[in-house]
Amino acid sequence: MKLSKNDDIKLNIDALTSEGSGIGRFDGFAVFVRGVVPGDEIVAHIIKCSKNYAIGIVKDIIKPSKFRVESDCPVSSKCGGCSFRNVSYEEELRYKKDRVQDALERIGKLDVKVEEILGADNCSHYRNKAQYPVSICDGELFAGFYAYKSHRIICNDDCALQPKEFKDGLEAFKIWTEKADVTSYDENTGKGLLRHIYFRKGFATGDIMACAVINGNSIPESELLVSLLREKLAGLKSVVININRENSNVILGKECKTVWGDDYISDKLLGKTFVISPNSFYQVNHDQCEKLYTKAREYANLSKDETLLDLYCGVGTIGLTMAEDVKRLIGVEIISQAVENAKINAKLNNTDNAEFICADAPTAAKKLEKEGIKADVIILDPPRKGCDGSLFDTVCQMNPKRIVYVSCDSSTLARDLKILDEKGYKTKKVCAVDMFPRTPHVEAVALIE
Ligand code: SAH
């Protein structure tokens, strides 16, 4: 039988996509449904039907999966964030480990067993960063998160993944936008001022940064905003505006101006101190990040006479937590604020064997290789799209003993491990780390020799 739009069909959900949608088969034909759990038997209402797949919504759950749990978030069915809110944590971990394993086998064609996934002790309020899209209607500020694959804001100022203080920070912004007559940015017209409200918190220090992402150069009544934020947030250390006048989906613009306090906040990881600017990358889950870096350090297995090259180093966190194990550390990062942070971080931690280069990783690696620098161990921690293909020739020419690859996307990790495998660098160990509990994302770290 051929499926059509508006059909109601019985469906057994037997898998999840990497974005957290359930997959069921109707006469072999793939049907994707959000908000379901593998093992659910449902009635799906078909809302879209294309040549190769259909999309449905849940009309009825006939028999719930044994892995199904009650969602503890009032907006989880509408918000795009937590596709595992309805799934037991044990099953979520099993699924995430399997996903990394599956990518290694299917995409990487590798024969390596993923180690036991490092699960989180705490799945609530673990994020240290939130970027809320906003809309101001009749003077009232609405902040929340985008619904799945849309720019429709689902209001939520008390997200179960975010620290409690961010709700108080949003309250300060609400009063300010009303009193200062602030408008919100409209993507269609390109007009209006406030685009996003962005908070960051150092979990080990309690420091909080508040940032208004604006389509303009300044904000009205900034003293009022600062005093409201100071009143509500005991840990407030920095208030900044980020200027973004581009008509694009990228949240942050390049330029920041500090309105009050410091240009950055601090946090501690594995006993080291790190300053972090608004534009610098920093892992969102403090405790899981420490587990990830500890595993990366174990894989790196460094010794005092070695040179460590930390490519895509951000504010220098991975390298600097390992600097005392090596003779020399070189970090490479493309965002200048992050490199500035990394240099300060080296000083703050009394590390005198580290240098940081602001450059594109493949370009910098090639230059270092030409200069005759031999890296004994190379850390690769690229963004989700993985490494630029041109990097691997240089990496192999450098002839490192070990490569430790940290990745937030198991598909691009598997693709890159396959390239390294073909060049003679074999993947020896892989460990998955649940950096983002309740969401579909999973982190992994690999040892390549
Ligand atoms: N290792 C760091 C950062 C990892 S995130 C940590 O654990 O915190 C990936 C980093 O790669 C980001 O800081 C990003 O700014 C940087 N980056 C992205 N493209 C790059 C490129 N072409 N060259 C160098 N760094 C890049």
C-alpha cells in the first residue's frame, strides 16, 4: 500500500536518527516521527510524504515502549532540544554508545569496539551556556528556544538543562526591555534591536556573564540593565553586548563591547583556571568535560620529552590540562579572542612551555611541519564538520606517535578515522562521553596510532 498525506497508520518505532527522530517502517518505507521512543507502538498521522520517506506525528500511543519515561519538562514535546526526555537514561546511554559504534563500522569501516560510555551523574541544569532567541510583543519579552527545524520560539525561561540563575537573568532582561522600550529583531525585515540573550556560567567559580546580542551598536539605558542584572545575579562578573548586524542564522557577531565588569569570566577544569570570552568556545558540561579530558589524557599517554600539538584548541583547555606532562605545547585556534584567552590561561596556570597560534589549523600545521617541528602527539578537536581533508597529509608527514581525536559528531569522526586508517594510522580505542544528556548529541574520543 502506498502512503499519502493525512493517512493514519500503525507504526512500530525501532530506531532513532542522529537528530532524535523515531524511525518506523511501513511496508519497508521509512517514516520519521518526533517525540517517540524505540519500542513504542503508535498511530502516526502522516503530514508529509516524499519519494523516499514520510514524516508523521503521533496521533496515539497504542503500546508504550518499556524504555519510555514521563517527561519532566512541560515544553519538551514542542521544543527542539531534548529528544531523550521521554527515554530512560540507561537506554539513552546504550543508544548513544551504539550510535558511535555504528558510525565507526558503517562509515569508518573500522573494526574497533567502543569502550563503555561515560555517562553523567547529573542530567539536569548541567549546561553552562544558553543563547535564547527573543521576541518582544506589546512590550513583553518572550525568550526560549526554537522548535525543531524552525525559527518559531517556544517560550521557556526555566529550561531543565540550564542553571537556575539564567531564569533570574532573563527576568532582569524582561524588566529592562519593558522600561527601556527595547524592540526585538525581526528576521524578515532586518529591523529591531535585540536578537538573543546569552548567558554563560563558570560552574567551578560561580562567575556569570550576561550578553545582549544586538542588531545595532549600543543599547538604551545600559545602566538600568546592569543594575537589574546585578540585583538578580550574585555571580555576575561581566555584562557585554555582541554586535550582529548580519542577516544570517549565526548567533554571535565578531565584535563585543563590555558594558560592565570584566571582558571574560573564569572557570576551573581539572584544577586549572581558564578565562573565557563570549566568542570563545568552551565545553558546555563542566563535569562531563573533565571526564572527557581525563580520557583524552589517558589516550595521549604523554611523556616529559614530547611535543604536544593541540589543533582546534579553543581557550587552550585540553593542552593546558596536559602541559605538565610534556616538554612543549603548541596550540592552534582560529578565533582571535580564544587565542588571547589561551595565552592568559597559560600564564594563570604558570605554564611556561606553551605557545598559541591564531590560524587555520591545516595552514598552521603545514607551516609548523615545514619549520621542522615534530609533534609526538597531536590532539584534533574540530567543530562538527570534522577536519579539513588537507590536514591529514600534514599530520601524517609530522609522523606523530599518537593522535587523539575529540569529536562531537560521530559521522565526521568515522569519516576522518577512515582517512587516517588508509594513511596507516590505526584507530586503537574509542570512548563515547555523554556531554549532552537528554539531547541527541554525543561526544567521542579516539586514540589513533
Ligand atoms: N579544544 C577546545 C575547542 C574545541 S571546539 C575545547 O575542548 O574547548 C573547536 C574549536 O575549533 C573552536 O574553538 C573553533 O573556533 C575552532 N576552529 C574552527 N575552525 C577552525 C580552523 N579552521 N582552524 C583552527 N581552529 C578552528
